[in-house]
Amino acid sequence: MTTIAVVSAGLSEPSSTRLLADRLAESAVAAITSEQPGTTVDVRHVELRPIAHEIVDAMLTGFAASGLEAAQRTVLEADAVVFVTPIFTAGVSGLAKSFLDVLDKDGMADVPVLLAATGGTARHSLAIDHALRPVFAYLRAAVVPTGVFAATDDWGSADDSAALDARIRRAGSDLAWAIRASRRTPQQADVLAAPADFASLLGGLGH
């Protein structure tokens, strides 16, 4: 079974960020099952908005509350990740970046990742490459070539929607290929997702 963690950093309800995340996940599932008949795909959604306070608390204290810990585990145990964020002032949302800041810095190594973003104007379309992709390069994730940006206009006319649909299909196909070619092993995911033993953490303070 292939597991895909779909992380959405949308701040509103309903959210165009979550809508784009859902469509990308559907595209990836369609590509995987088409290319590998009989494969089961488990899509697990991680909404950051409900755990925003826990993310901030973890940045201040170094400890993750239950909701954040579950979200971290979902991402670290996944075979692949779809990560979608809104763009504000030409940059990644603070919520999205903060979540990445409280992940194990080695936890995303070799994980196939599809990056996407939403914004009010197409002027933000390069933000995936200049603001988001470098973060995942630092985390040593296996980011697929096709990033998907959806501006407000992309949800409007038939032509714009068709162009967005084509980008989504291409991105889903890229992620399916990356999963097949992935160097990540189940053993890596198990080790990285294992919670730290509290006694071990306290023991480390004496050194």
C-alpha cells in the first residue's frame, strides 16, 4: 500500500488551498493506480489550521502536543507528501513554514514531495521556486519538477480551469513516478516517526 500525506496550510474555511490539495491528491492516486493496477493508495489529510496553536507552542517549548504529534507522524510515515500553502506577500505562509520548522530535520530525507501554492494573483507564481522549494531542498526531500500554482483567476474561466487541470495532471504523474523511483525505505520512516523517549531527552541534558 502507498501512503500519501496531504498537508494543507489554508487559513480560511472553505479554503482554495485545501481544494487544490484535494485535486492534487486525486490526480496522484489516479496516476498511481493507472500505472500500477492493483495498488492501494491511502490518502491522509493534515490540516494545519486546527493545530496552529500547538505549532507555536512547540516552537517555544520544543515539545509537541497530541494534535501536532499526530500530524508529524502522518507526514514522517508517508511514502510521499503533497504540500500546499497559500502565498502571502510573495512568501510562504508563516503557518506552513512553522510546521516545517518543528519537523525532524532529517525526517523528509528522500521523501517524494509535490509542492503547490495558492494566491490572489499570478504575480506570486514563482514563490514555489524561490520561497518553498529551497526549504525542501534543505530538508533533502525528493521534490518533483512540476509545482502547481493556482491564482484566483485559475478557478474562473473554462480556459484557465483547463490549464490548471493540465498542470494538476502533470504534477500527479510526476509524483507517481517519484514514488516508484523513491530510495526511501519503510525502515527509514519507522525510525524517523518514532517519538523520542522523554527519559532519554532528560538524560541528554546532563551532557
